[in-house]
Amino acid sequence: MRKRLYLLFTGLLLGSLLLSGCAVKKETESAPSPTPAVETPAQAEAQGKLAEAVRAMLSVYDEELSRVAPQAPYHLTYTIPGDNLRQMALDAQETGAVPVDGRYLFTRRESGRFTYESTSEEALNEWTGDEAATPDPAEEAPMDSQLNGDYAVSGGGLFDRVRAYNVMEDLSSGVIEINDSLNGTVTGSERFAFALRGQELFFTDATLDQVADLDGLQMQEGYLAAVGVLRPDGLDILEYRISDLALLPDPASMNWASFCATVTPQTSLSAQGDQVQSQP
């Protein structure tokens, strides 16, 4: 299940590359350093016409989402539209983007050179939640395990995140694409599309399927997709895997009942007023 807390740039690239207990630091260089690639803090709010339009658009769903939140703490797919649209407003403010011919069409790039390092002790403490963790002799790993001895890893490089926007000025529809790379190698990709149909906000979101282990970030075949619709009094969202982005439905024309009949979801979230159902 996707725990959809929009990933910090370094959290996605550094933490996923190795262990969640990694220590990260910025490289010191004599030459001017690139701007560190970090997400805008969640509490920051964009200002201006676009930001006001985004807030007005999303306010229609605030009451229902506030009912869903405490009942679905691990099904955060419902935050996808709001997270992406609020980030767009922030990026538009930072880049000075303005609509042209009724459309916001702009790109924001964040990059930075970082190093990371981790030891077996840090990893063990992180996994147990105990800073002074001691392995249980009955469950101790074999002596050749990488969690024994002086095992340590380190590395780093140039991290890039590029967010590209193609969104109608009236927020009736749009596409947002996010691509991450480490030293020129793709480490993450996401495509978000939406369409506002009356008071129903249909959306699709697909991210490259990936698994993190001690060897780094391993790309799987295909994408993890979330497709849903937000309503003032409810929502429906399904999460499933696809092999190609072309298989995603079009938010502007999709029929929800027909769509549901064509997929086998890995997770689902449905709400009507105070009644919230989630699987698993």
C-alpha cells in the first residue's frame, strides 16, 4: 500500500537508495553549489491569483476529507490532488509563471549535490527503534550478515527533480509530470492528471514501481496507479498496478462504474459522509 506522504526530495532519493537510517550531508565544494533540492515545507502557502484559485477549488472537498483522514490513516491516496495542485501554486510563485492563452505551461527544476553514509549500527537502531539496540541471541543473524561487523556504505552525487506543468488557467483539467534522477539515472517518475467535472474531481496518478534495499533503489516493471474521484460528500479511489501509462483512463471522460469493472485493485478507499471503508 502506498503511504502517500508526498516524499521529500532527499527522502525519496537518499533514504530509498540505502537505509532509512542514513546520515546525509551536503558536500563542501570550492565552486558555487547548486540550490539543494528540497520540498517546500507543508505549512508554506503560495500567494497570488493561482494560489487563491487552487484553495477555492479544493475547499469544496475539505469537509469530507476531514472526515476521512482519522478513519483512513494509511490510505493517503486522497491527498494526491491537493498535494499536487498546492505544489503547482508554490512552483508558479517561485518561477513567476503566468498563464499564456488560458494555460499554465511551465517547469521548475530543483537540484543539489549531496552525500550519504550509513553503518550497520545505525541501520539496526533504526529498524528496532532503539538507539542502544542489542540483537536477541535467539534471532541473531549469521556472522556473514551485512548487519554484523563494520559494514558501512556511502556515496552521493547530483540529484535532480523536475516538475513540468500543463494546466488550464481555470483549473478545469491538467497534467503534472515529476521526474527524479541521480547522476543522470532515473530514480523516480510520476504522472498526475485531473479533470474537474461539475463538483467532481476525477484524477489519475501513476508512479514508477520501485523497491529499496541494501543495494539501492530497484526499479520494477510498470507503475503503481491511483485513480479516483473526490466529491463534496464522498470519494472513491482504487490503487492498482499497470504496465504502461497508456492504460490509465482519461479523467475528463472516464465512467467510474465502467472503470471499476476493468481493474483488480490492490487497495481501495470509499467514503460517503461519515461512512468510510478501506481495503485492505
